[in-house]
Amino acid sequence: MTQVHGGSPSRQRGSRRGGDRIMVPEADFSSYYGRPIVKPAPWENDIAYYLFTGGVAAGSALLAAGADLTGRPGLRRVARFGSLGGLGLSIGFLVHDLGKPSRFLNMLRVAKLTSPMSVGTWILSLHGPFAALASGSEIVAMLPAHWQRGPLGLVVTLGRPAGLVGAVTAPPVAAYTAVLLADTATPAWHSAHEELPFVFCGSAAAASGGLGLLGAPVAEAGPARAFAVGGALVELAAEQRMEASMGLSAETLHQGVAGRWMRASKALTVAGAVGALAGRRSRLLSMASGAALMAGSLCTRMGVFEAGLASARDPKYTVVPQRERVDQGVPVRHQE
Amino acid sequence: MIGRNSLFGPLDPAPDAGYEAPPPRKGFFTDTSVCIGCKACEVACKEWNDVPENLFEMLGTSYDNSHSLNANQWRHVAFIERPGTAPVPDRPAVDLGMPTVGAAPSDVPEEAKPDFQWLMSSDVCKHCTHAACLDVCPTGSLFRSEFGTVVVQDDICNGCGYCVAACPYGVIDRREGPEGDPRVGIAQKCTLCYDRLTDNQRPACAQACPTESILFGDVDELRERANERVAALHEQGVMDARLYGNDPDDGVGGTGAFFLLLDEPEVYGLPPDPVVTTKDLPRMFNRAGLAATFMLAGAAASFLRRNR
């Protein structure tokens, strides 16, 4: 055996199903027995679910505040529940994915600007209590009137101001998760860093708007509809741009498990957006569209998550772009 | 502390991390041209640092059965079998006084011998000037030592795994086993034998290396020695010899542990042009800020529309 080992561990040759085949010649490169260079993040699907639930929580906090200010109690209620539920699930997923869950609070012993996870923890710590207080006021308001005295009455009074603070702090919750993924050596995540925040914010708007369509009466769902459709459009457009700027690793969004999630995401998001526009007067169609938009958002998160892991497992995505820079005489070097 | 070049560019890491008058930066120069693949470094590392068993399996990839650098493998010797093209230095090998095995010297002429070459290299954590693992660690478990090295504090790490995805070399990893090990679930990697350094001892791997392929010392001095060594090899006609990680202007600001290689880095499983991911972090936060602003504006606009 006197060959230099090259190539990926599982190069797919020949045709694949589906219409998204990219006509790029198979890259030729050297590697150490086809083994990965960078390591995939040791994260379970929990993190992809968190990307989704965090997005729902953030978008819902925005919708809840808007509904509160514009007198839409039905939309406010579902959005506040979405905000609280999304937050609770998010924290659950985050803690569960730690290697030492009992040390979760160690996240709060430092504040580090160079760590998007630290920044995100502090963003959540700021947003969470206010959003939860606003949601709590919704629950208290549903209790019998004679229970709403004393401290519980205070919760109701604070609902609106807390909801406003929760709304202002919500967009960073949706956006930082893109930086969380992009600030890694994982090829498909890092190379997406220009557009990924837009994909994720769009996806969060689509999902939370979808939840509003699912739960609010048609008469009040207008803003949720607009937010959802706008989010879906931003997500679809940003995803296209992102693929164009990612270079070689964009193909991981079309292959294998990630490819199936991304195709499902596109179909569900398009169908959901069209349905939402067509279903202005139909509660049933609105609900179905809302569910499709939420499912589409989840698929986007799963697809991006899986594409990153796939791009880390195959040394091609690490070696080929770097080798090209070196061969073209433009390696990354510090310039005074 | 945040100063110029804190995210990218040449830097002395210990003063940048806030140490006043730290000792000179310490590191490794691993000269793979004299590595004999004995794995003494792997064994010494495991013994000294109490690193538990690694996934042990026959991989069918030359003599490599220790797989990769990971939580349970802080030194990893790579074996590459390839067609022999590099000329052999034409002087007798240095006698190390090692026991010999195999056939006695033969009178087979050079051209009749197999045209075949082994590359061996002992890989290790690079202790980057700009260490992505350290930058992204959300708990402060990873820290910069006074020697300019990067070390995990076992009792702080909560196992978030962010460092694993951030390392451009795929070095640091979360320990998954064996069951019952107190460090299961937390990030582990080479500490450059922090405990030995504080006692003026060489790291265990460098101490054990029989051919001085692994040299330990002050990074400035090692860089000079590396330049001399690569020049000497070029003079002897080994034109494939090259340094890897010694350039303070490179994508990670130069590494504390750098290498002399005899082929392209990717042949050894090393990235050819690694870049610390946090170099782009200001840009990433800017883009996220813009997206978040759009989202807030979009939500407001959704409510400002007339009717429903």
C-alpha cells in the first residue's frame, strides 16, 4: 500500500435523486486516510430544537407586545404562551445538552464578548425574566378576579411594561444563535456567517407568526400573518444568498439528511406563506398554514444543523478551500 | 483585556491575557524528520496526565491505532505510507544506541530497494496565539497560562462542547468515556504539562522522546532552531521540508507548538491554512445586529398595517 490517501470517507459519485444536483467536479485533495480534520460539535439534536424554540420565543415576545398595545387579546394570549413555552423548552434543551448539566450556572460566572455562547446566555438572562413576567400576567389574568389581589395583582399591572422590555430584547435572542453556529471552525456554519442571522431571524418570524395564525382568531391574526409571510420571504431569500456565498460547503445543504431537511423546509415554508396569504378569511386554512410555517422553520434549523455536522465530518470542506487559498498565493495572513 | 491584535495578528499571548512580567512563552517544536514513530510520547503523556484508554481498534491505516487527537489522546503519532520521492540525506544515520530488529544491513543496491517512504509525526495541541477554544469558552474554564499556553480547568468546564467545534485543528474534545472517569462530559486536551512547567520540568512527551523530535523550550528560541533546521535540510537536498505554524502572521497568530513537515499539512491530517474563527467575530455580531434590527422593524411594521 504505497498510495497517498486522498478523498473523503464517503464520496458520493453518480447521480443523486432530486433536482438540486450541483455540477461541480469532485474536488481532488489529500487527507490523512480520509479522516476528519475539524471535529463536529458534540451536540445532540437538542441544539437544533433550541434554535427553533428560541426563535419561536423571540418572535412571540414581539407579537405579544404588539398585540397588547393594539388591543388584540386573542393574539396576545397565544403569543405570550408561545413566548413562555419557547423559553422553557429552550432552557431545557440547552441544559440537557451540556456534558455536566449540574454546572449550568457556570455560564454566569463570566461575561465574555468573544464567546457568542456567553453573550447569548446573558441575552437570555436579560430577556427571559421580562418575557416570563409578561406571560405570567396573562396566566394571572385568567384566574378568578378575587385571586388577583396583592402580589398577583402587581404581576398583571407589570404585564405590559415587562412585555415591552421583553419585546425589545427579543430580536437578539433570535439573531445570536446564528453567530453561535457561525463562530466555529465548522465549514458550513462559518462560511454562512454573512447571511445566517437573516435566515434565522426570518425563520423565527415565520415560526412565531405561524403560531399566531394557529392560535389566534382570524379577526386578530392580521399582524401575525404579515409577520409570518415577511419572515418566510426573508428566510427564503437569505437562504439563497447564503448558499451563493458559502462556497464549497454549500453542497452539504443539498446532500443526505441535511438535504432532506432543507427541501422539506423550502416546501413547507412556501406552502405556508401562500396558504397564509390565501387564508385571510378561513380559520382552518390559517391554522394549517401556521402549522406548515412552524414545521418549515424547524426543518430549516435541522437542515442547517445537520449540514454543519456533515461538513465537519468530511475533510474535503476543510482542506479544499484552504488549499485553494495557499495555491493561489493568498493564504490568510495578518497585514499591518 | 482587549488590545490591538487581540483577535488576530502577531501577539505575545500571556501579557495580552493580563499577566505582568510573565515567563517567556513556552512551546514545542516537533521535528517530524527525526520522528521514528515509537509512540513514547503517547505513552508518557498518558502516564503523566492520567489520560484514560482511547478507542482502541485496528484501523488498517498503517501503524496508527491511536486514531486521532481527542479527549483521551493528547499526543497522536500519525503514520503515512507513500511513494518515496524525497532523496535520503547522504550521510550515515546517527546511532542512537537503540536495540535493532529485523535484517542485518544488506548489500542490495539502493535502486533495487522499494521506492517507498514513511512519514511519521507526533501531533499535539497547537497552543495557538489566538486560540478559538479559549475565545469561545462561555465559562472561563479554558484559560491562558502565564507560559502562554491554553489549559482547561476541569472543575469549571460544564461540557457545553463549544470549544470542540471552534478548534480549527480538531484537537480539543469532550470526554465520553470510560464510564466512571471523573472527567467524563468535560473538555480535555494537552496542557503542555502545566503542572510540570510550574516545577521547571519538561513536558512528559518531550522528556520521553528518544530522538529529540519533540523539542521543548522558549517559543522564540525554538523558532530560530526551526529555521536553522529547515535550512540545513534544504542544504542536504530535502526540499520537501517545511515549517508549519511558526509564522506569527498566520491565521491563528502562530502556534506555540509548531512542526517541521516533509509533505503538505493535509497529508498529516493538519489544515493547510487554519484561521481562528473569532477573527470574523466583529463582522458576525454586526450582521446579527442588523438582522435583529430588521426583525424588530418587521414586527412593528406588521402591526402598523391598516385593519386586521
